[in-house]
Amino acid sequence: MVKITCLHTAQVHVDRFDGLFAAQGWDGALDHIVRPDLLARAQADGIEAVAEDLHTLLEGAEGVDAVLCTCSTLGPLVDRFDRPTVLRIDRPAMTAAAAYPDVLIAVCLESTRSASLALFEDCAKGTAAQAQVVICPAAWPHFEAGDMNAFYRQIAQSVGQAVIAAPQTACIVLAQASMQGAAMLLSDMGVPVLATPVLAVRQAIRIARQAPA
């Protein structure tokens, strides 16, 4: 049976991604590895502090047709692993965003800022697209407390203010998987709002189905 493994840094993503894969018609095997310690250490000491552990995890994913890492902070380490069956969650959304001239990238963690911007710049090579990053630091404590409605409202407030300050914005990217629920609160912005999970799930399914039998 075709199999996908998701690597998360928060338990809340397990049920959410089960639902996302089901909504895309995934009928293969799906399992989850949850390692909140990787994000905690990356935030405290930088991503290099977890590089070896992440590499070991990815190397150990044998018998799997695709691996989806759902933590944007760890994205640069996933790219470094350089295996076509291993996908960082934000790459499909950043690839789509690069088609727009002025992009607003929203993140909640400072540790994600440089990783998200560097990925966008990589995806936008050869285009005139440019991006700015807005950080929503007041939102993250709500996520940690499990108050997702307050989390989404705070993101929408921060992003809305940023769009008012940058009226040339042509596209918004919610760069962290946890931010997806804020998209519905930004539907009146008049520009596309790209959330990373759905696009990444679709790409992971394509990768898995194309893997050699």
C-alpha cells in the first residue's frame, strides 16, 4: 500500500492532517510522527541544534512513498536533506505565491521568518515578485493555550493592518500550517490568501502516487 508519513511539531496537527488527506481522497496509509521538542530546541538554539536529529528521522522513514514535514521552521533542514520524496510544507504555497508581484508573508514565530523569506526568494528566482514578512507574535500564545479562535483572530488583525499599510499587496501567504484557519477571516481582503496545508497535502499525494512501486 502507498504510504505517506507526516512529521509534526505539535499534536494538534494529527487530526487536522487526517482530515485534509481524507478531503483530498487519499486512500493510502498515513501515519504521523510528533516531535514538539524539535521546534522548542530550534526556537531556543537555532535550527542547527536539531539538524542531526531531523536527518536521522528522515533517514529512518523507510518503506514510505512521501514524507511531509509540517513545520516551517524546519524547512531549510528538509531542503538540505535533498530527497524528492521529502517535502517541506510551505514550498507549494511559496511556488504559487511567486506568480504575484507583491506578496505578504505572515508568520507567527521569529524562528520562521528567515526560512519563509528565503524559500520565497528561491521560488521567485527569475521573476519580478517581491515579498515582505509580517510577524504576528501576539497570536502564538493563543495557539499554545489551545484557543484557536483567538489565534486566528489575532493573525487576521495583524495581517489586515499590514495590508492597509501595503495596499500594493497582491497575495497573502499564511506561512505556518497552524495559521490556515485564519484564511476565512481574511476573505474580504480582495486578494488571494494561500495557506500551506492543502497545497502541500496535494503535492505529497502526487509525490507518493508517482513513487516507484
